[in-house]
Amino acid sequence: MKNSRVTELDALRGIAVLLVVFYHYFYRYAELYNPEVSVGVARYGHLGVELFFLISGFVIFYSLLHAKSLQLFWVGRVARIIPAYWFSVVLIYAATSMVGLEGRTVSGNDFVANLSLLQEYLGFKHVDGVYWSLTIEITFYFWVSLLMIRYRQYAQYLFLVYPLILLAVQFFDVDMSRKLEKLFLVEYGSLFLAGICYSNLHQENMGKRSLFVLFVCMLINTFHYVGVELMIVLFFHFLMLIVALGKASFLSIKPLVYIGGLSYSIYLIHQNIGYILLNNLSVLTLPYWLLTAVVSSVVVLGSHFMVEYVEKPSRNLITQRFGKKHAA
């Protein structure tokens, strides 16, 4: 890879999380609590998650190519994901339990199950609805790490066959349980695979196999998305393409890169914490756009705190303690 850190990917993370926040504050919040503040175009903001999945395929594939062992890879993933996630689970559970948030509170059993990050597979509710995508992420990490490190000799064959299976499932509209869909990444696997293809391109390793897989993945997208949503997802593909080719330096806008650096923490806390703030600050009778600006600023400040005082120290501690152990 030309650089171990691609700044433009942080910018794309910034775009992705801003889209998701826009969706929740101007569309989902309107559905749940205040129809008067609805902004129609905000309904497409949920597709920011699709952009996150494309980025994840790109980054995780690169990480696995350079991982010395399965254990070291997972130490890195745990250090990156779990501390901020646990912090947000405790924060949101406490906030929704004490302050209240209609339709968004969960039981103590749900809270405990959420600490495992497997709550959806175990049949419990998410403390915050946005955690559904983390279920998809860790499932992707599980399969791709197993193939890339433990069973690498089979990876290239599955890389070709799996997208064809996904295409067949979409084309024939195969019916299966929701848990099976998640376990085998039926709905979003094509996005992770496309991200892997763009990672290959960035590393100047884009052979015919990757081109074929990318074509099939985009074909799958045409079955899964329609109209404006399809156009947006294809635009995300274009953004990933120019980043992979090193032609996206114009994206490296400092505020966008900064938001991208905070994107994980923003994603974790922005919904339920944001809804609580929007509900309780509505007494200020501010224009809704200004109120969301205030709430968004609070969320960004909180996310900055999480990165500096939760994510970074915990990541360093876990990596130093367990990374050295498995590297020995």
C-alpha cells in the first residue's frame, strides 16, 4: 500500500458519519418524536453505513495481509472497538434509564447482553439501534480473518464463488431467517468484497479476479438498491475508486478528516444521546437547525473526549499488554 494510513479514507468516514447523523436528526427523529422537523432528503442518510462497509472491506483486508497471526489481528480489533463500545453502552443505558427516552429503553438483561457485542445473535435488544451495524462488522471480521489467516489456501476460491452465491440469492430472492442473513452477510457482503477489490487496486494488485468480483458486487447492488439509493451507492463506489487510484486528495479537508477520526465514537453515541438532548433542549424554542447544530457540537465534543480519554489509552494498554504476548 502506498501509505499505511490513507487520509482520504478518514474523509470518507467523515462523510459517512455525517450522513448517518443527518438521517437520524432530520428523518428518524421526525418519525419518532416530531414530524414537523422532517427533511425528506435526509431519508437517504442511512446509506452512510454502506460507505462504512466499503471502507471496512478496504482497511480490514490490508490489515489482514500484514497481520502476523490471527491472535494479533483480533487484539488490534478488540483494542479498536471494545473500549469505546463498552463506554457508550454504559453511557446510553444509564442515560435512557435515568432520563427516559420513549421506545428506546432496554432491560438490564439487554444491557448485559450488549456487552458481549453478540446481542443480536442471542436474541436481545440493542442498547442503541445503531449497534446493528457492529453485528455485521464483527461477523465480517470473523469470516475474513479466518480465511485470510487460518485457511488462506481457500480464500482465493471463495473470493470468486461467494459473490456469485450472493448474486444468486438476490436474483432468486431466496428466503432465509434474519440471523442466517447476518451470519453469512447476505445483505452487505458485496460491499465488503468491493472494499477488498479497491484495496487490491490501491496496492496495485488489481488482477482479472478482482475486476470480476467487483463487477459482480456492483451487479448485486443493482438488485438490492433502486432509484436514488442505487445512484448514491454507485457514487460511493466512485469515491472508493478514486481513493484507491490516489486521485482523491481534494477530499482531505481538515474538518472532514477530523470528523472522520472521531467517526466511530460519534456513531456510537449520536443517536440516543442526541435524541435525549433534542427532546430536553426543545424548551429553548430555537430553530430546529440551530438546535441540531448545538446537539451535534455536544456529540462531537463528547466523541473527542471518548477518543482522547477512552479509545487511545485503552487501545495502547491492550496492544502493549496482549499484543506483545502474542507476538512473543
